[in-house]
Amino acid sequence: MTFLRSLNCLFYTIICFYNIGDYYIFANKSKVNIMAWYIHNKNKQPLAQQSKKELFIKCKKCHSHIYYKEWFNNLNVCPNCNYHGSITSHERIHLLFDHDTFQELFANISPVDSLGFNDLKGRYADKIEATKTKTGINEAVITGVGKMNGINVVMAIMDFRFLGGSLGSATGEKILRASNYAYENHIPYIIISASGGARMQEGTLSLMQMAKTCAGISRLNQKHIPFISVLTNPTTGGVTASYAMMGDINIAEPGALIGFAGRRVIEQTIGQKLPEDFQTAEYLLKHGFIDSIVNRKDLKEFLSNMLNYYNR
Ligand SMILES: [Zn+2]
């Protein structure tokens, strides 16, 4: 009993953190007892719902706990170390477009399981449906047109939540059609990339999207229509190897991982240790692969300024 009492005491005196994915809930001693702790730990979801006021985010870079509201108001960027956290395509639209000006284009295009692909986790077709339900979007990219500080722009915004932002046939088709729309209507084109690369479940069909999207985008040159590529964390594989690096201006968010093959693969191939900051936006800027690094809060201003220069 004495042991149990001291154990009880210990739980009352410490501050408990409950890990719920990226979220940490900070529960102080006045609100928790051992039984409640046990119940909540067994079933974390109800606690997350009940304790939204006490919700904290843990920064992946500096590991500090940031009040959720502060994190959200700071556009999912850490106020301590400027780590740029992930952001959904809808949040991007809200951030970049003037209020109520965004019109989605080609929303009806969604992935098709042309190869009847199966892996150990199940059918690709089932995975597509599950991801659609989970994310509320039907492809790894949202395409549309709208105004940014009064300037018309066509934009393709990738969403990493949808199968790792992978480039499938429908993703490529939407990016190409958005490019064609920009071409036909003489509107600047911007792609915000966030991708793990080509969609393996679609095999060669997915790799073909690299050539297809690049062909569409290069056509913009004929009419001197600007194309700006924004690389966010992460932009890797076939996306980096195609349209993401084709911008008249290529810019990136701070700290973004940008590369083709992974660090381990390269190290094993060349038999050398790579620099610590290899494949970061900062490394790429230093070596001339990108033109600028822009903080998320400044992105809208930066892009509209660039387009204004083009319009002069
Ligand atoms: Zn941080």
C-alpha cells in the first residue's frame, strides 16, 4: 500500500505528456489522477477532443512545446527556430489567394488503378478510397485559378497527406491541364510542390508524368508566361527531377528537404559521407540550384512582387 501511495504521489507531482501523433497534451496535476491517466492513455482520442485548450505541438526541430493556437497563428511555423511544419493544400490556398477568389479547376480528375496493383498492405484501389475519405481531397494536387494581391494566377498546390504527395497519372494530368489553362488564358503559373516522388503503385505510367508535365510547362515559354516553382518540405524523387526544378524562378521554404535520391542511397553509391545540410533548401541555395528561400509568411508578397516585375 505504501508503495502504491508513493506511486500515486509521484503521478500527482509530475507533469504528464501524452503523445498523440504530432500533438502533445499537457495535463497538470489538478486535472488528472491515476485512473484517469490510465483510461486516457488506453484511449487517447477522447482526451484530445476534451482538452483542445491544452493542446500543444512539439516542434520537430527544436523540440519545444508550442501552444497550438500560437503554432496555428504563426502558419504552422515554430516561433522559436523558424521550423516550417507541414500545411495542407487548403491552408495554402487560404494563405496565398485573396479572399474568395480561388476557383478550383479539374476537381473531377482522380486516381485510377490501371494496373490492378496489390501489395502486402492491400489493393491500391482501396488505398485511394481510404485516403480520399481521410483527407477530403481526391488527388495529391489541387489546381485552380484566383487572384493573389489582385494578380490572376493559376496554381497547382500539392498535398503531402495524399499518398505522400506522390506523382500519379491523375496528379500529372491535373498539373498539365492547369498549365494548358495558364497557356490558353495567358496567366502566370505557380506550382507548390510537396512530394515523395513518383507513385510506385502506377509503375511506368507514373514516370511518364514527368515528361508530360515538363512538356506542358515548357510550352508557357512560347507566350512568355512566367512559371514559378515553390519547393516545400519535402520535394523529392521524380517531382524534383521534373517540373519542380523547371521554374523561371525556383524558390523554397526554409529548411525544406529537396533532392532526388535519398541521402543513404547516395552515400552507399559514392562511398562518402555527405555534409550535414545536404539536400536542404539552404544547401541548394548556396550551390545555385534555387534562387531564393522565402519564409511562409512572406510567400504571397514575394510571389506577387515577382509577377509584377514580369508584367512590367
Ligand atoms: Zn522549433
